[in-house]
Amino acid sequence: MKKTLLITVLLAVQFSFPQKEQAFQAGEWFKFEISYSNWLKAGNATLDVRESTYKGKPVYHVVGKGWTTGAIKWFFKVKDNYESYFDKHTGLPYKSIRQIDEGGHTKDIVTEFDQLNNKAYVNNRKHKKESIHTTEQNVQDMVSAFYYLRNNYDTETIKEGETVGLNMFFDEENYHFKLKFLGRETISTKFGKVKTLKFRPYVMAGRVFKEEESLTLWVSADKNKIPLKVKANFRVGSLQANLEAFKGLKHSFVIQVD
């Protein structure tokens, strides 16, 4: 449980392959229920899309929150807040916020991106330290990546075994993530049976994740690309996140009728 609940969800859902048609809109909201070792309720996470402006530019402001519930919070309490301000047209982030409290381990980091000059200006408010980092071109943050990919990649022609890469800047470091498409699968959800696209993001094995292929995710195979389920295997135990509620979808949510 040393990994934040919200990071687990975001690491997974950010790689869902989307249509070029706009897949989301302001007002979209997801709530996930997270369980530990497939039986003990561990917490919840939400993603909320809002409209705003950043230095005079129209942006989407996405707020992601994660928190522990039930018995787990008595011995490992999590309260996380992630925010991203990204351009409504290009999908590139201008600002990200990471505020976490995970079992007493805290961070409070604000990052502003200069996409033209490939720079990230980091303000570590907890340690009162500012720094400048060189980033890759068209870099994404943890939250913006999910929405960027939903709007910029096609799923109609994707083939099983294909991979995609993405440049990200997170926690004062550059990362290059890749994801493998595992195929199409119909799964049962609380909303009914849904046709999905199944993916495997590659993560860094070590302190938290058991191996590189420790994450599996399922997203709806419709125009919304809704994240429906995430499974994560840690060195100690596992987590599963399931979509519990949603509202404000841009497109119809397709449920399979038997």
C-alpha cells in the first residue's frame, strides 16, 4: 500500500487509445472503488473535468483525488490531490499540482511547463525549493496524458501486440512509458456487459511493483474510452480499481445486450 491509490489508477488509464474525435467534455466525472487483494475495500478515487483559463488561454482543469476508506485508513491513511491545466486544443499541459499524504509521507509540488522551450519549472513547496528541468518535446504530466491520448489516437486499426510510447514529466523527472495492446474483451461491470480494449502498461519493477508487467487495464471500446477496471500487482498484495459511477459523458456509453 505504499503506492498512492490515485497513481495506480492514473498510470493505467492514461494509456487508453482514443479516437481523434473529441472523447470528453467539461463536466465529465469518474469515481472508482479500490479494493486490496481483491476483497478488502481500500479507498476511492475521482477524476473531474472542468473548464478554466491559464494565463489567458482556454484550458481544461482536471482534478484527481484519492483517499483511503474503511479499516485500511486506520493503519495507512491516504489523501491525495492531483491537478492538471492543459490546452483545450493541443492537449499539452501548462501546469500540474501534486499534493499527497500517504501514511505520513507528504509532497506538495507545483510544475509549470514551457512547451515551446521544453522546460519544466518545479516549485517544491514542502521543501521551499525551486528548480528548472529540460523536458522532452510535447511532454505530458500524469493527469493530462490520459485525456491527450483519448483525443489523439485511433483504436479502429490497432492490432494485438502493438505498443505505444509517451514522454512524461513527473516528480521532477522525465519518463518514457510504453503500453502494449492485449486485445479486445467483453467484461462484466456494475453497469452490465461492456466491450473493452485491454492493455498492459510497462512500469518500473522494484520497490513498489512486482515486475514490469504488473498493471492491466480495461477501457470501453466506444467513443468515450471509459476506464472500467485496473489491476495492479505489488510486491506485497494487489489492488483492483473498478469504475463505480460516472456522469457528463460526451458520447453514449455502450452496454452489450445479450
